[in-house]
Amino acid sequence: MARFWWSKEESHRGTPVVVKMENPNWSMVELEGPTDEDFLMAESPGRARDKGRGKNAKQFTWVLLLKAHRAAGCLTSLGSSMLGLASAIRRRVASGRTDTDPDQDADSEPRGGNPAAKSRFYLCIKLFLFMSLVLLGFEVAAYFKGWHLGAPHLQLQYFWDMEFDGVKGAFDWVYSKWVLIRVDYLAPPLQFLANACIVLFMVQSLDRLILCLGCFWIRFKKIKPVPKRGPLDLESAEYGYFPMVLVQIPMCNEKEVYQQSIGAVCNLDWPKSRLLVQVLDDSDDPTTQFMIKEEVQKWQKEGANILYRHRVIRDGYKAGNLKSAMNCSYVKDYEFVAIFDADFQPAPDFLKRTVPHFQDNEELGLVQARWSFVNRDENLLTRLQNINLTFHFEVEQQVNSVFINFFGFNGTAGVWRIKALEDSGGWLERTTVEDMDIAVRAHLHGWKFIFLNDVECQCEVPESYEAYRKQQHRWHSGPMQLFRLCLPAIIKSKISIWKKFNLIFLFFLLRKLILPFYSFTLFCIILPMTMFIPEAELPAWVVCYIPATMSFLNILPAPKAFPFIVPYLLFENTMSVTKFNAMISGLFQLGSAYEWVVTKKSGRSSEGDLVSLVEKEPKHHRGVSVPDLAEMKEEIRQQEQKAKKKKKHNRIYTKELALAFLLLTASARSLLSAQGIHFYFLLFQGISFLLVGLDLIGEQVE
């Protein structure tokens, strides 16, 4: 650390200003405020004034030096970051692990996956890439031969009359025929498809704008569901509504987070005689089963009303697990059921803030709480997910709740009226989105939903791109499966025509089918193809202005994430390849449509969870015998051996890489046409696909 002093005196007067700089080194400079001598200098016009001017000039020089030092630090950090990125790319390529390699993860449970069906989409992308490379070479050669032609300047008759004139004229003849083919046969259908996607894009953008206006109206009018105050409860000596509540925690091989969720649920502030916790363990790992069962027994000794359930036949995954638990004979004594996934940590007052909304509201079937994320600042991927999910909850869920009393159940952090579940047919295993399935069927039976934006439940978002990609595949293939199954029931139902329109067009088609279709087709296929077929054009406002506006609207609910608006726009287009593939798989029931993969958790706790853990640690172990150290060491050794066999790896994603090269090739072609906005968009979008394809955006495994 270095200090620079403007004055030689020990004492200082005035207000000190401290400027700190970090990375790679930090220095401290103290700038003094005006002293008495400075004011006296103003009275002497000659030498004193020159001295003051010299002092000010010296201060200004030091400020400039500080700015330069800070800029040098930024350049140094940028250089080290680029070196680290290059090193990561070299390791990734050297490892050779791709997404086509077999996944030996025990949590991967495919239901009829077909490798041939998965590779068709990749083959189509490779075909487009090969064509673009050939056309790029063709166009570059034509450019240097002086063929600077645009759509308005084509002289088609000259091309028709051109004849084959020896070897030298062969290229001119071939290129002229290519121009005629693209003008007459390729450009019209490509332009038609582009116009159709633009219309879909505008409709979806209008829907998003209306949702944002609805959210603004809710904030402006301060619309908020308010529960009724219940009578005095003799057991708790509190005023409130305390019905019988069943809490379910479904889990499967989630040893990283089971303690957090069980501990949080057992700490719920609710009369013990009116609360029962079911830990629904579908783990197939004996060690994980033992650990979860031991945790349940620990809380039973503390007086919690908690049960452990394990299925031998694990049919139906999460839906089958919940369905099996609801068939228990004692469930008939309970009126409501709260569901929390294994990584969710409800606050102690969760039930007190959700269950009272059911009082004197017999039409209410579901109360859904908002998610908050303990690891949202872990890496760039988690920050971008936080933007997406914040918009989903604060805008989509809240607006749909206030204006139409319907939204998709998020599968967790919600309280159901058990009568509504039974009336809707209970949990079904027919799709991979059992939460959306039960919500749609309950809506068709007339039940209403409420979303509470001010009630949060902490959880995790995936930190690795592999886990996020698998989660998004399930979330976008399942709705298409459900749409095929529910469409006849929606048409035949007795709900109003407006609600049928909302379900079919807005809920399913626009937000689940059209959105991934146009975002992939328009920005990843049509846009690069228009660079090689310039007779079909995409306006600049479609490429830049409207997407930027929509990204700005998406990021409004999370204003702290505004610096990530450009990465968010690029990443959403990058994820369109996964969402489009999943949508097609679910719609046409292809091989990967029924894949169920448990999302990997890291087990990160919030600060409050760590404090509560420290406070309760002595209480849990009171009266418990000292464990056998040899047995514990043996168990740890077995766990380490399993971890070695099942290491995590960063992978290379072939579809994303192929699209990266396609977009970068198209950006190179756009340079020949001097299309500025199109070039920059294709360049940065191609770089985004490249980073994602090399798995450099999420968790990095050394």
C-alpha cells in the first residue's frame, strides 16, 4: 500500500477525501479540503495566487494519475480474465467431453429416450452450417470479382442471357444462375417465413407489454390479497385460522439439501396438533435413505410431528410420489396440503401468511408463494435465471392471479385445498409437468388461485449449464405433452369462452409454443440465411430495437440486474435452441419428451439458515450417544469412492457450437453488404453461442 500526501505537515484540516483503487494493487490518496491559508491566499493577488494555482494543478495531475492507475488495473484484470478464458477453452477442448456422451448420473431417469431422434435436430443444424460455409466462400469470391449486387440493382435479363464462356467465365455463369435461383425460388418463401415470424414476434411482444402494464396497474393501485382475521385459538392463544395442514417434502437422491428443507418445515409456526410433515423419499441410494431417515428421527425426538415414507416401486416420479402419499388413510383428517421441494426453505410464518386466505373462500383452491434464491449472485448463469424468474413471478403470476384467478402451479411453495386436488382427479403421471397438469384441471373445474408476491420461499437455481439445460428441456417439453392431452377437455369444459381462449391461445400456444418457435427460427435460422439470400430482408427494428425493448421490460422487476441486460438478451436467444428442441419433442412425442432428470442442488444456505443451525446444533445432539467413529470413517470413505466414480465435468454442447459457427459465418457475410446492426447482432450472438457451447457460462469444474 502506498500513500501520497499533498502537505508535509502532520496536522490536517478540512474534509478529507479518500480515493481507493483495487485490482491489481490499491493505493490511497488523501485530498485535503480548504485550510485557513487557502482563504488568506485569496487576499494576496500575486505570489499567493500562483502558489494556489500550482497546488490545484498538482491535485489535478494526481487525479489524472489515479484515473490512469485505475484504467491500468482494469486492463490488467481484463488480460488475466482472457488468459483464464483461453485456458478453460483449451482444457474443455482437450477433455473432449460432449453432450452426446452417455450420462452416468444416477439421477437421470429417461423414459424411452431415442438417440436417433435426438440427433436429427443436430444434423439439420450441421446442414445449415455446411451450406453457409460454402455460400460464404462463394460470396467472398464473387465480391472480389466485383459482383457488388443488392436486391434493387439486379439485372435479371442480363443474367438469363449470360452464356457459358470457357473456364474463365465458368464462375460468372455459376454465380449468375445462383442469383437467379435465390431470387425466383429461395427468397420468396424465406421472406414469407420471416414475415410470419415477425407477426408472431409482435403478438408475443404485445402480450408481454400488456402484462407489464397490468403489473404497473397493480403497483399503482396497491392491489394485494388480504386474508380475513380468524377467531382466538385456545391452543396457541393467538387470533388466527388454524385448520389441519399436511406438509409434504418430495425428494430423490438430494442429500445436499434435505437437512435444510426438513429443518425449515419443522420450524413452521403452527399448532403441533394440527400439522403433520411427510418426508417422501424416492432415493435409490441406501446411504441417502439412511441419512434422511436419521434426520427425520432426530426431529421426532425433538417433538415434531413428522413421518418418513419410502416407495419400493418408484413409478410416476414426483407425481407418483405425491399420489402415493395422498392415499394414506390419515390424509382424510387434513384440509390443506403444503408442498415444498427438497431445496426449499419456508420461513416460520409461511403457513400463517398463506392458509388464512382460504378462510370463508370456498372457491379458492391454491395459494402460491413467490420464490427467492439464495445463490442468485453465484455466477452469470444464476444472475440471468434470477432475471427470468423474477419477471415470471412478479409480472406473469401476479397479473394472472389478480385479473383471471388462474396461473400455472409452480410445483412447490404452494398450499392446496385437498378437496380441490380430489375434485380435479388428483396427481397424474402422464406428463413431466404434473404441477401444470393439476392446475389446468383444477381451473377447468372452477377453482380459483391466489398468488402472494410478498410471501417468499428461499430455494436454489441451477448453477451449472448442464443442470439448467435439462431443467429447461423438461419445463418446455411437458407443456406441449399436456396441451395435446388437455385440448379436448378444454374445449368440452363449461368454463367461459374467454377462459378457454386464455388457456388455449395465451397460456399454451403463445407462451409455450410460439415463443420458442419464433425466437429460434427468426434469430438463429432466418436471420443468418438472409445474409446469404439478401433479397429476403429483416428490418433493423426487428433485429435490434424490439428485442432490446422487450429485454428492458423483462429486467424492470429486477432493477439491480440492469447491467446484465445485453448478456440477458443474448442468452435468451441462445437458450432458444434447447427450448425449441424440447417443444418439438413434447408436441410430437419424440424420444426425449419423457426424460425426467432431478435438478442438481448445491446445498447453499442463507445467512439465517446458518444462524438457526448454530442455535439448534446442541439441542439436536442432547441425550444422543456418541457415534462410532470407525463407522463414520467407513461411510465417508464409501462416499468418496462414489464421488470419484461420478465426477462432475464441463461439457462441449454440439448444437450450440454448430449454431455459433453458423452465426459467425453469417456475420462475416454481412460485412460484404455493410449491414452494421445485423453484423453486430450476429457477431455477439455467435460469441454467446460459442461461450455456452463451451460451457463457460455456469459453474466451472476444475
